Amino acid sequence: MTAATTAQEIEQLLGRLDALRAEIGRVIVGQRDAVDELLTALLAGGHALLEGVPGLAKTLMIRTLADAVHLSFRRIQFTPDLMPTDIVGTEVLEEDHATGQRFFKFNKGPIFANVILADEINRTPPKTQAALLEAMQETEVTYGGTTYRLDRPFFVLATQNPIEQTGTYPLPEAQLDRFLLHIRIGYPNADDERRILASTTGTGRAVAEPVVTGDEILRAQALTREVTLSDDLLGWVTTLVRATRPGPESGAYVNEWVRWGAGPRAGQALVLCAKGRALLHRRFAVTLDDLRAVAAPVLRHRILVNFRAEAEGIDADAVTRHLLHAHPAPRSPLA
């Protein structure tokens, strides 16, 4: 850790992260893995795509995260008629009543917030999707020759429904790569579902209270990058990512089922997310378990299987599981 960050400050910051997890868990029943992945993306400073069937609290999870931090929040409901200016903003003609002079003024759109919920991002045309994804990549918006910096921290959480494909515009692989994590929300278990029914059909309603400030999030993101990663594990990440690409370095499984493998950005995402997960669990060194835990959400939108694999029910997660089994651990012992 840096000398400017004292042990007491670090402990206070870790306590804030613990409080943030607890506050989200007070509202969201179950979905612990999804919540941890969401917070991991936040600490790593990236954006996340949440996928799940309707009714699994994707929107509520994001709303609860926004409620639990002292940050501005905007929800954008993506529809087929949504235009780029509906996201980034537009110029309007105004008049100075004192001089009578007219001028154009840029009215900022909903993208100018700290936490953005892009609801059902696959329901809007590519031109509008591109406007959001450009802002995600550049952290700025250019309109009329003027560049406007977006607020920091800036965290985009997009949702999509994997069932309905009619009338949707699936994100191309190159644009999916802009998301640090692809988080899948599954059905709750029987106990969690019973708790959901009990807590949402009465008169009371749990609401998250703000427990973390924007400055604390920025400090936590800076601290995440200081978490250490051994050379052995860095080599393991390199080997794993390169093994996803069909070719002489890959095994027969990948060459048979994979059309395109992950690029270098996947390795960057693996390292950053593993560091975020380590910090979330109060550790300042990445372990192999951290890397294995984030491998699926990091790689599932970066590995493209071929048509034969789709017909056989083999998806990117199956490829990731195979590679994790084929590359169990570095040869030298972990630090």
C-alpha cells in the first residue's frame, strides 16, 4: 500500500465495503455470487452486463446498489425508438432576455450520472447502443465540437433478457467486450424464494441506506490496483487466455468447439477483477481461487463458440470450465 494511505484509513475503507455488501444483502435476498460480482466490477472500475429472465431482481439489484452509495443514479429504459440524443443530451435554442441574443445551450442527458442503469440494452438499435458504449469507453461525450467529461466514478450496469429475441438488437462481440463482466442471474433456491415471497407481499419494504461516498469508491478503486499478483499467477492468466484461442497453442477441445477466443482485454479483466475480489474479501494478494471465481463472468462474452458447439449445447462457460480443469494451478507454489 502507498505510504499516504495509513493502516487506519485502509481499515475504515474495508469497513465501508463490508457495510455496502451488508446493506445490499438487506434488500436483495440470495444472489450472493451476483452481488459479489457486481461489487467486484465496481472496485475494478469497469462496467457490467446483467443477464437473466424477467423477475429475478436485476433492476432492483442495481437500484439497491445506487441507493447504498452517495452517488447520482439515472435509469434509461432502452426502447426501439430511443435516439442517441436521448442518452447523451442535445442542444436547445435559448434567448437572453436582457440582450435579446439567442444562443444554443447543451442540455445534458441521463448519461451524466455516476451510476447508469441501461435497462434492456438489446431492445434499442445499434446507433443508440453505440452512443452509450462510446461514453463507457471514453468516459466523455462530444457534442457540437465540445467535449464534456462524465462524472466520476462512472459505472454502467446494463440488463438484457436472454429469452426474447424477436424485436431485439443483440450486442456485437466487439461491443460486448466493453463490459468488464457478464453476470448471469439465476433462479433462487427454495429457501431464498420463500424469503422473497414473505418479504415482498406484506406492508413493509426494505430500502437501502447510503453507506459509502463517491470519494470512498474512488479510493477503493485506487486501492484495488495496489493489490499484488505473483508472477506465477500472472503467467497462469496469460496461459489461460491464450488457451481460449483456436490454434497450435490450444488443445483439441478448443480447436473443435471455439470459433474465436478472448483477446488481451480478457487478461486485463481477469487480473483487475481478481484484485477487486481479493480486496472485497479483505486480502491484499490475489489467489488462484480469486482468478478461478471471476473466470466465467470475464470470459463468457469473450469466447465465441462455433455452430456445432451451439447445437451440442456447449457454450462459453463449458469452455471455461474445461480450461480451468486443464490448467489447475501454476507449477510453483502460491505466495
